[in-house]
Amino acid sequence: MNRRNRDVKDQYPFYQELVKGKKTVLTSPIFLGVKPTNPYWLLGDSEVFHQTSDESITVLVERSTRENKYGIKLRCKALTEQPYFRFDSDGPAHRNDDPAIPLDEQSVTTPHFNAYNSAGLPIAYKTDKLKQEAEAEAIVNDINFGLAHFCSETNMTLVDGNFPVVAEREPELGLEEVEELFKGVNFE
């Protein structure tokens, strides 16, 4: 059974505005670094400016280092502690526990988006692109295609109207590597 989000239910018009309203990503590329809570995942984020809300919004991008799997989330702690909108490139199918959705459409395989309905119930859904096998495969296999699709679905761009991109942060050289680089060099 899906857990109801009472924060979203109680503030549903605000939630809809956060999802559908024009948003601007403030950083590109979004650099991925090791996720502090899981060394097998990379994490990056950017602040997001919302045209009609002064609340702090963040886009989070996570990618597995072991599997071809990633997720993208929007978070606004003024609304709820959990991400309020999400994209999953891989993982288990979700079952929508909503009697308004026909039974044969209640199980939604990945890739898919996760949103909330007016009752605060989580709802997984596929866009027309995600329903097309070739399009879905391209989105799953390229995190930047996935981010562009996420941004398109949530009305989010950079200031110049383009979509942000994701890049891995180059590992910083440790002191040992720097010393090795200059071993035997005389700076006098």
C-alpha cells in the first residue's frame, strides 16, 4: 500500500504550482560526486528558481556506479520533507492504489515519473515518450536525455532556455599524487 503524503494533500494547489510552474535551474553542469550515504551512488544537485514561489527548491540527480540506473528528484522542504516529484530510470514497477485509475493501468513499469494526486497518494505514470520503446531506451541509457525529459515534464530550463546537463566531477588529486608529480623537480 502506498503511503499518503498529507503535506501534499493539504497544500495541493501549491504542489501543482511547484510541479507545473516555470522553473530555472541555476547550475549547469550539475556535477556528480560520491553520495555521502552510499559509496555506490553518485549525487549532484542544483538550486532551482521558481517564477511564482520564493521557497527553496532543489533538483537532485543520483546515478549508480554499478548499474545503468539513475533518478532525478525535486525537493521543496517548505512543502514536504520527501521529494515531491521524481523520475526513476530503473527499478520495480509501482502499483497505483487509486480507484480512479483502471485496473490494467495501475501497475507502471520503469522508466516512469512519480507524482502525487489531490489525495496525497503517490502516482507513477509514463509520458508518451516513455511509452515508446526506442525513446524510453534512449532516456534510460543516457542520463542527460533523462534530465532533459524530466525538465520538459516539469517546465524547467536554464536561464538561456536550454536544459542543464550532468557531469561527473573529476577526482581531486590527493597530496600524495601531487608530491609524486613533482618528485625530482627542482624549483630553485
